[in-house]
Amino acid sequence: MNHELSKTLIVIAGPTASGKTAAGIELANHYKTVVVSADSRQFYKEMSIGTAKPSREELAAAKHYFIDTLSITDTYTAGDYEQDALKLLDELFKIHEVVILVGGSGLFIKAVCEGFDSFPDIKPGIREKLIEEFKEKGIGSLQEKLQLADPLYFGQVDLNNAQRIIRALEVFESSGKPYSSFRKSGGGDRPFQIVKIGLGMQREVLYDRINRRVDEMIKHGLVDEARSLLPHRHFNALNTVGYSELFDYFDGKTDLETAIVLIKQNTRRFAKRQMTWFNKDKEITWVSADNAGLVDKIADIIAGVV
């Protein structure tokens, strides 16, 4: 291997169902290295089918990290992941010249590549109080609070995402400073090179892959997996496409056929949001995911960059 490749993190990003897992394994074998997952749901032991977690065969084909490392009852943020991933990479780069980072969670990829500012400790009881307010008064009350506390973030955040609004308010109420004031700079330079590769494909092809993968998930037991997690539905990890729709089915709000249609529809929408995020990152080099010589193509790109 070329000396120039020393300490190179190859990031494989892209929307759900674009073939990231397979590409990551092929690259890991090509470079004789390992895969670090940047998928914010594959951390959880209890969620396998609905998160399209790598199969036993795939996990055996290349060593993976951050798969099945948490329980859905654990609180885990992108900031926690940043610290854990950087510590792991420091160890991995003592053994490997190249490490493959694979995932569709843009925020977690950003955590490793750029980092976040340190947020203040949250004072006890604040989050619980805000959650209770959300349950009693609805999201409108929290929106009003955020507009007064942090108009800058109010103009940026998805105002229908209660989790993010609660997070911003708990930071504000704990520190007296707006959440946006902690987001102005990254975590500094990384002691390794970063090459970002995006797996792209025509929208119609991607949507067909998503629809077929949902059918496979149902065939392999997603309904039973979701039913087993029903008692834990209040945990944030389960606020996830594929589970939320089935919870509504269990509640009698929809029938199973409708729930499956909604899973496909919401997964396609999720993929569209992922592409919007990744398209903003001008450091990503896009390659066709259905390229027969995908690994060679990526290797050529990396050789040209580093």
C-alpha cells in the first residue's frame, strides 16, 4: 500500500438502500481493513430487521464496529458517538492505514469528520419537565418558547421535530445561552485524511430498491420484531420509520397493508432527506452505486485524492 494512504478514513455515504453495506465490505476486503458504522439505528441490539443491519454473513466478511453496541433504553447522542468513534479510530489507525466509515446518518458522519462544540451538562429534571409540557400543551407551546429563547435556531430547526426542540430548550434552560451559540464551530482538524464517497443512483431505481427491501423486511419478520418492541415505543430509538407505522397498526389506526404502504412511502421520503443533506456536502465525490467496478472506481478516486 502506498505510504500516502497512511491514516485515511474512507467515508461511504448515501441514502438508505443504495448499497452502502456491500460497498463497505468490498472496500474493507480490498484494503484489508475494517468497517466503522455511522448508522444511528444499527447501534441498537433490539432493532435488526427494520434497520437493515448487516447479516451474520456480512458481519463475518469484514470486521464491523458500532453494530449491536447499545440498548434502545440507552441515551446516545452524536456527540457521544464523536468521542467514541475518535477514540476507536485512534486505535484502529495504529493497525490499519485505511479505515472505512459507512452510514447514512449525516449527523453522525459530520460528528466524526468535523465534530461539534461541547454542550453544557443538562440540569436534572429539565428534560422531564419539557416532555411533560409537550404531552400536556402540544408542540406549539415549545415552539413559542424556542422562538423567544433562540430565534436563530427557531429559523433553522424542523419545527415539527419535538425531540430537537426539546433538546434546544434543555440546553438553553441549563446554560442560559441559546442552543445556536454552541453550534458555531466544529471540533477542529482531524489527525487523519478524509475521503468522502457518495453512492448515487437514479431516483426510480432507488425507490424500487426501497420498496423491495421493505417487502423483504416484512417477509423476514419485521412485524414480530416491532411487536416485541411495543412496550418500549416511548424510547427515541424507536421513533423510526418501519416501527412507528407498525405501532399504529397494533393500535388499530391502520391495517397491515396500509402500514406497509406507509413504511415504503416514509422510507422514500427519508431517502430524499438524506440526499438533501449529503448534496450540501461539497467534499463528497459521487459514484454510480450500480457500477460493476465500484470498488476499483472508488480506489482510483482515492488514489487521485491522496
